[in-house]
Amino acid sequence: MASTLGKSSIANLPQYLHSHSLNHLIHSLSFPPGQNFGRKFYGGIGIHGIKGRSQFSVASVSTQVNSVEQLVPNVVYENSQRPVYPFSAIVGQDEMKLCLLLNVIDPKIGGVMIMGDRGTGKSTTVRSLVDLLPQIKVVAGDPYNSDPEDPEFMGIEVRESVMRGDQLQVVMTKINMVDLPLGATEDRVCGTIDIEKALTEGVKAFEPGLLAKANRGILYVDEVNLLDDHLVDVLLDSAASGWNTVEREGISISHPARFILIGSGNPEEGELRPQLLDRFGMHAQVGTVKDAELRVKIVEERARFDKNPKEFRDSYKAEQEKLQNQIDQASSRLPSVQIDQDLKVKISKVCAELNVDGLRGDIVTNRAAKALAALKGRDKVSAEDIATVIPNCLRHRLRKDPLESIDSGLLIIEKFYQVFS
């Protein structure tokens, strides 16, 4: 365990925390005792307090905290992080891996719902995606990972800075993957008032939650079918609007919350609400590997990883870099990928004949087919690309018939060949 955590990094941590620059910044952020502040901040707009009333300033504590964190060197190196199983080392489960890769290439596909037997590597595969995530531009010190170029992904304070003509400090960072545990409270997910700052400094400050951290990133919910209904409602609201609005304890604030929603679960443990199921762009079914030789290989690879995670990860480093380059090239190629009008019409015809509710199925199938063509290095979508992705895009959108014995994926493929022949 000590080797996994990395002794050298932890030993050097106090030196960073007691550095002169950090102490100086913390001192500059502290307020003189007894000083009263006469401005209120609502959504980044300063309003002078009314004389004779208690002065209670509202600010975003996370902006100050993040500015402090910018000066602390990143002491968590690769050898001190919790080891993650390499994505390229996962044996089988091609359908699940493809759906995840397509969402990394085009986040607008809308996420993946992975359902399958227990012990089939669902959580391991999703978490292994961290190594392959690309870097994005964010505004330094912003708790919402605001995009410096796209107003739709900007927090209110950043947007007002842009309107004033202020120069934004931009940094490159990897896309976040945020885990949403089943026991999370609504306050932790949405964000709430910072009680400590309110009691110690008399400042009404908003403490962002997991939805703020997941903006422009990935929100992963393991065992999503066991998630409490009130948290499902929160996810539905944010997924529908792309914004999280918090109204509580005298705080009214909205911030962008656009994320790739990835969920996994075992269908034996309960069904997912149809409203939430429809929010997932793609649906992957995972089954237990039946081939004896593949099962032996999986067991041996896992044993190698558990024995020496660093050595195991190093053995797959070249394959990981190759796959990451392939994803970067596909993301760059994606805007130039075209799909013929005839193929678009046939996709919509398949959706219509299968009685798919709404138009999300049409949109997601078009996006996924383009992403697959880009991954294969082509600038034009083929019927084969559509045949590969259309079961994953429509399977969870079909109306369930209790008397139907055929699998929904096979039903989609059958309808596809009728239309595309």
C-alpha cells in the first residue's frame, strides 16, 4: 500500500503547504477582525448594502479556494495515484468499449447506459477511460470548468468578465470523471451554502457540488438503477437543461452542468425509470464471457495487475498511447465527416417503423455513426457504420412488449436490413 501511495510525494507535501507564496496568498485572503463589508454579491454582481441593515456579503468561496490551489504544485504524480486498469488491457466486451470511445470522440452523443451481469468489468472499464480522456481549455480558478470560448459553457461570473472585456487566464486540463455514489446527498450533488464560512466570517458563500465539478466532463453512476428517486430527479433536470439551478438558504444561483452521463447496473436488481433511461444516448449490454480460454486470460491479466500495477500499466503504455492518438485524430476529423441524405432518411424510417418515441433516437444514431466513421479514419458514413451503432442507440427506446420473445437488439437489426436492403 505504501508503495502505491508513493512515499516521496507525501513526504514533500508539507514543504509545498508551508511555502512562502501560499502563506502570502492565504494571508492576503484573510480579513481583519471586526471589519464590516458593505456589498452583496448576487451571481457576480455587486450591490451596495442599505445603511442600518446587517451587511452580509455573498461570494463564491470556490473561486478563492481554487485560486489558492493553482499555486500548489501538483504533488500527486502518476505513481502516487490509485492505479487504474488500462483500457487496452480489457479482454472482450467490444460493444461496451466501442460505446465509451464514441462518447469520448463526440460528447454530444449523450452518454452510455451499461447493463449486464455482475462481475463482468463494467465499473473497471468505465474507470479505465480516465487515461484516454483528452485535454480541454478551461478558465483558471473557475469551479465550473468554464469554456473561455463558448458562452454556453461559461459560468455567470466568467460571462460577465467577458462582457466587461477582461482578459481570462486559460489553462489546459484533462476532462474530469466524477463518481456519483449511491449514498450522496442532494446538497452534495447540487451544491449548497458553505456553513463554515457563514459561521466564521459572516459570508453567505455557495459551495459547488458534484454537478459543477462534472461540467464539460463525465458523471459516472455505478448501480444507477438503485439511485434514490430525488437524485434521479436532479439528474433529469440538469441533463434536460444543461444547467443546475440552486434555490436554498437565501441563495439563488445557476451554473452550467453539461456532462456525459455514464451509468452501469445489473438488470436483476431493478429497472431504471424510463425518463432517465431515455437521457442516455447509447445502451450497451454486457454478458459473461463463455469462452474458457478468454476467461483464463482475464484471470491471469487481473492477477498480473494486482501483483504489480505499475509494471502491468507500463506493459500497455504503447497501446494506450496509440489508442489515445487515434481518439485525438478522430475528434479532429469529426467535423468534416459527412452522411448522405439517403442514409439519414433510412435511419429515420427505421426509427419510425419501430415506433420509437421522440427524435432522440434519430439524432443519436446520426452522431454515433459519424463518430464511428471518424474513428475508422473515414470522412463519409457507410451503411456498415450505421448497422454497428443503431442497436445501441435504439435498444433502450423501444416500447416493451411482455409477449415479445425476441431480443430488442435483434429486432432492430432485422428492421435495419429490411429498410437498407
